[in-house]
Amino acid sequence: MIPTIPQSRSFRLVYGGYVALFFLYLALPLTVVAVFAFNDSQFPSLPWEGFTWNWFFGEERPQIGVFHERGILRSVGTSAFVALCVAVLSVSVGTTNAFLFNRYEFRGKGFLYVLMLLPLVIPGIVLGISILVFSSTLANGLWDLAQMDVQALRPGLLLVILGQFSFITTIATLVISARLQKFDRTLEEAALNLGADRLTAVRTITLPFLAPAMIGAVVVAFLMSFENFNTTLMLVGSDAPLTIAMFDRLKEGSTPLLNAVSLLLMLGSSLLALLVILFQRRG
């Protein structure tokens, strides 16, 4: 709706109702998940049996809480490790990609740019299957040729990191590129005229300018990796990240424990997003 165009009262009411229904549609499932995390019942459904904190802090089964469930805590640590690795790799490569596509002209630049964007339009499960087939074929070929069993090419954390990195680095590149396009290159030229070399100019002037975008890209990459399921499902080994552990628990039967984990994920994601917004506003 364009504010400068006069609208009838009925249109404003209909439009306001549409906006309210849209946000209700987004918030209602999350609200239901959060509410049943406090239900004193073995099942995350009606009827309401009473309020309890056991699904967070309980120490005895069947109502053992998140903070005392070793399997869940171990999977959280695995997800955090994978997400940290993916975030560091994605932002490092994304920063170099941003400089490459914004600062240089070379043959095949357009083709490489489209190639970089491809992982965003390929379904995550297809991407995971493709990586799994390629790595398994390579591992089997090495075994047939030289009797070498390369475990890094088998399903496991390394393949999970590489699989997530393959598409998350594209997002990091786009975020950092958007910031780099706004940079005034005359500032670098002034530093060069004052005796700084190219690397020093980039390190002391350009990178601090890109810092808000880089930090934002780290947070986005971390959250996308931490909550990824489709690609991870195809590449995971014995060490299951949180999303896979929750999926395995769900197959056995859902309990409010999973609601409690989901609520903590929502709160953690919201807190990180809020911190990024506050940092960028201060910058």
C-alpha cells in the first residue's frame, strides 16, 4: 500500500486484516511449539496437564530436561562446531569472492558468477546427494586403484562442513559484496598516495568498512549451518548434529523435550539477530 495515495476506510480495514492474518500465520506455529514446551505431559498436545520446567531442567526420566540430556547436549556441541567451521570458511572465501567480482574484470567472470549462485537454486537434498555420490565414487576409486581408504571422503563431519559451505558461502559473498559496492575507493587511493602499500590500505581502511557486513555474514552463516537439515541428512556420519538428532527422536515419538529444544533455538537465533542489528546501527 502506497501511503501517499488516498485509500478508503474499507480498503484500510481489509489491508490491516490481511497483515494481521499474515503475521498470525507466521507466529502461531512457533507459539504453539513454545507453549507445549511447558506442558506437564508426555506428549506435546492437548489436553494441558499443567505448567512445568521439567523439560528444561528435569533430572529424572521420563521428564528429563534438555540440560540433562547428554545425547542432545552432544549434538548441540557437534552443530556448534560444524557451524563455526562453516561460518569461518564461508566468510573468508566470501570476502575474497566479493573483491574478485567487484574489483576485477576477467574473461568468464559472468559464467563464474552464475556458477557461484547455482547452489542457491539447487534443492538442499539434491546438493547433499550429489556431494555424497561424488565423494563416495572418488573414495571407491582410490580404494580400487591403491587400496587407500580415505575416511574424509566417507559420510562424516568433514563432508557435512563442505556440503553446507558449498551454498552458505554464496550467501556470505552476496552480503559482503553489497557492502563493498558502497565503498569509496578514493579512500584507498589516498592511503596509497601517503605511502601505504595495497595490502595495508585494504587491511586498515577497506576491511574495517566491511566489518559490519562480515559480522552479519558470520551470524547468518552460523545460524544457517546450525539449523540446516536437508543437506546434512545426506552427508552425516556417526556424529549427528542437532537437527538430525531431533529428527531421530521424532521418529521414535515426539515429546515436549523437542519443543523445549526448539524454543531454545528460537530464542538463541533471535538474540543473535538482535545483536547484529544493534552492532550495525552503532556502526
